[in-house]
Amino acid sequence: MVKENKPINDTPEVAGTPLAIELGENEKAMKLVAEILAGKIVDIRPAFDFTSELGFVYPDAEKVLGIETEEVLSVLESLADKGMLKRDFFDKFLRCPQCQSVSLRPTTHCPKCGSGNIGRGRVFEHFPCKFVGLEEEFISRGKYICPKCQQELKTIGTDYQSLGLLRKCHDCDEVFSVPVIKWRCLKCSALTAEDRVSEVKIYSYSLNEAKRGWLEFELEPKSKLTEFLQQRGYEVQENATTKGRSGAEHSIDILATRDDGIVAYNVAIGVAVAEYKVGLEQIFDFDDKAYDIGIHDKVLVVIPGLNKEAEKFAGQQRIRVLEVKDLETVLASSVPLPGEVTREPFEFKSKPQLIEYLQQRSYEVQENATMKGRSGAEHSIDILATRDDGIITHHVAIGVEVVEEPVGLDKVFDFDNKAYDIGILDKVFIAVPGLIKEARQFAQRQRIRVFEVEQLEPSR
């Protein structure tokens, strides 16, 4: 019987959101972005249409998506909020607070009594009777006659004076220069004070060019990468939110997990985009997140490429860097697919059976492999299993210890020390007939996957 002890926190807990949400809530947003990237739509500009409820439409976008203006606007705003589209002010409407119509016209009113019955023109003041009125009120039979005292106005400056271009209310006789503006709704006829009418800004939209490379990756290569990983037995989560050992939550563009019964793999795949070259800060941020989550298999897709400083750091941190052209080469490669991934606990009765199991899953297996460590020392590994997924090359060190009593801490420590010096992070230890408590605890802390076996059949 095989008893397996898995490492602590071997698989991160994640919450994911699908690509459609990231690209604007639904497939229509993705379709619109694809049309923009293809150059079929350059600017999404509104057109006035007072027969519509909003008062404007987006004809190009509506034609492409086959949906109404309200839904188009929701898609555009969602993409703009995510920084994929740029908003540019186009115009603004006033909206009736009663019926929400944008069909309004301005009306002028007396500031004293509120009446709309006002006139505009030159205003005269007749000195003798102090009457003030519009020029048209004084005109009678081709002369200026005061409508109040009926005297003729003959000489300006002597009989009367002009107060300039003003307005006069015909209901309360108030003379004023600035009228009160109110808005009449042409739909429901409501009359609304200017301070109660809401303003609605409308925008035109265009592609945020800084996002072009990322969007082009999201729309095609990313889905191909996801399929590539799934074909190789990985479970894939896009935009996965994962809590790190520090307690902080991190977002990973793609998290690929695979447990083949021997080793559980977690691969963090990030996407870094820059206008010219991706710099050290973005690489460091990705590496820091992966470290906090506890993931050592790291792939970073860079658009358009890395600067020299970032490239050097990525090499030091064992981050595989892929430009889009490199990714396309990988996806087109004919890397052998692994055997079926078992979901049942793996059991084996002999070392040859274990090796056969590994080979069926596309591992290259070396027994008693001798490798030189970073210290310069040479180490012997019972089984070295290597598999190239096309994206990541996995090296697994497998130690086998067969003794009469449970294996002690010193044996597990020695195995872990050899793997560390060689630079192998995926470690499996087979203990016959088992481990003592301290050795088991140490193996968990060091992320060593342990199989405790009562006995192994002898190799033939």
C-alpha cells in the first residue's frame, strides 16, 4: 500500500474570471474590439437622432453588433472603463427631468414675474411722464408718440433718451437686460428651470493604442495557448485571483495546474505589455507575485519585447520569456501529448512500474543520474524525470530510500540538499517502509511530495 503525503500549500486556491468579462462583459465587446483591431472601424462617433430615446446613435457599432444604442453604449463604456478605448468629448444634451427626453428648446422669461410674454428691442424713456417702453410701443402713424401721455417725441436727449437694447415684460412692465432661461420639453410640454435640467455628455470612442498588443494577444494567441495547455492535461484558469503567503491577493493572467499523480505542477503565465520594451518593474512585479503564491514555474509573454535589464533579471529568476512570435512557434510545435492524466491516487509496486508510469506520461527517465551542483559537488539522483511541455521543461528529482525502519530526517534532508544544489524544485521522495514524524514534517515544509510504501517488489 502506498501512503502519499502532499507538500503544504501545494496548490494555490484561486478565483477566476473568464476572458469575456475582462474584455468587456460579453462576446459583443470582443467582436467590436476585433473589428477595430482589423481597421474596419477607426472612430466610433455618435450621430444625432432625435427619434431615438437617447437623442443619438452609434451607427457603425450598431451595424457591426446588431444591437440597440443603449446596449452599444454599455459595451463602449465598459471597454473605456477598462482602458481599452479612449473617450473624447463630442457634445452634450439637456434632458427633461420629467420624461427624460432630450427634445428641449430654451425659452426666455421675466425675472420679476416669470412670464414668457416679453419683448426685446431699443428701450426709450420719455422724460416728461417717465414712461419706459420698447421703441415699437412709441411708433404711431409714422411718429414717436408716447403711449402714456400721447405727446410726440421729437428730440433725443431733450424729449427722451434711449436706454439701449433691453427687454420688457408685457405683463408686469419690468425692463431688464438678462432674462431667466427655462426649457420647454417638446415631448411632454413641461417647463423646467435651467438649474433643474440635467446635462448628458456624449463621447466618441477610439482604440487606446497602448493596449493594441495586449488586445491582439487576448483575442487569438491566448485562446490557442489555453487549448495547448489543456491538451497537455492542464486545468487552466484565466485572470485567476490567488492569495499569497503574505495575505495579499494577486491576479495571474493564466494559472495552469496539472497533477499527474507523481508531481503537482502550478504554472503562472503572465502578460506584460509596454509601448516600446517591457521594463524591469513589470518583470519584478510578476516574479514577486509568483514567489508570494509559491509558484516556481513561470512564463511571461512580453509585448513587444524586453529591455536588456529586464531580460537579465528574468534569466536569473528562471522566468521563461516569450514574445508573441516565439509563442506562435511554440503553439505550432509538435510536442508529444502526455498520456491520460489519472484522477485516482497513484500506486506502484516496484521501481520499474514507477518508471513505466513516468514514460507513459512523456517523461524521459534516467536512473542513478549524476549531476553537478552549483557548489561544484557531484550528486547522484535515483531517478531524474524530465518532460518538455513546450512551454515549460519540468525536471523531477525522485529519491528512493529502502530501509528496515522508518526513514529518518537525515535521509530526507540529504535528498533535499542535493536537489537544491542541482537547482531542481520538483521533488519526490519514496520511503520504504515510511518516514518518522520529523522527516515527514520537514518534507512538507520543503514541498517534497512523499510516497510512504510498506514494501517494493524487487526489480527483475
